[in-house]
Amino acid sequence: MASPHQALGHARKKASEARHRELSDVTTRVIVGTATCGVSAGARAVVEALEQEIADRSIEGAVVTETGCTGRCDLEPLVQVIRDGEPPVMYYHVTPDKARRIVQQHVRSGEVIREWALT
């Protein structure tokens, strides 16, 4: 019989392998700053809009994740789009409407919206 420590190690390994399989199909990551400043600037609504637009358009391989402080409170909400094989793009002052357009243009079609991107 395995010790509790061994059982925990085995469970962690299985969870890690399952998570790796789940993320292996991800080709686009959309990261939203949801620290206190991001949330106070409307980041929760932006996360919801991004997730809903990705679901509504049945975009495969795109995942929305949250992160903490991005270091630019004055530009919140900040959204970073990372598509495999392309440089990351950071968008600033993102609203739910802008978030939907980011999904339509950048996430789905690969077209960067230059006027909203930090350079």
C-alpha cells in the first residue's frame, strides 16, 4: 500500500499530465490583468466578454486566463494576446466592446488592432 505522501505525488502527477493534455491544443492565449487596479477599471467584464465571444464564435484553441499586476495601472484593463508563432500584443484600456473586436480580429483572424496596442 502506498504511503499518503506517495499517493499525493501520484495524484499530482496525474493532474499535471491531464492539464498538459488539455493545454496542448491551445494555440492562442488571451491574458487579462485582474489585480485590484484591473478589476476596478472593469477587467471582470472584459474577461466575461472575451470568454463569451470565443464561445459564441466557436473558436478552438483559444483560452482566456487571468494574471495579477501588470505594472501599468494607468492603462488598465490590459489584455495580452499570444498566438503561437507570433509576437505577443498588449492592448490597453480594453472595454467589453473592444474585447469582442479583439477576439473577432486578432484571436480569430490574426489581425492586430494597432490603434489599441502598446508599442
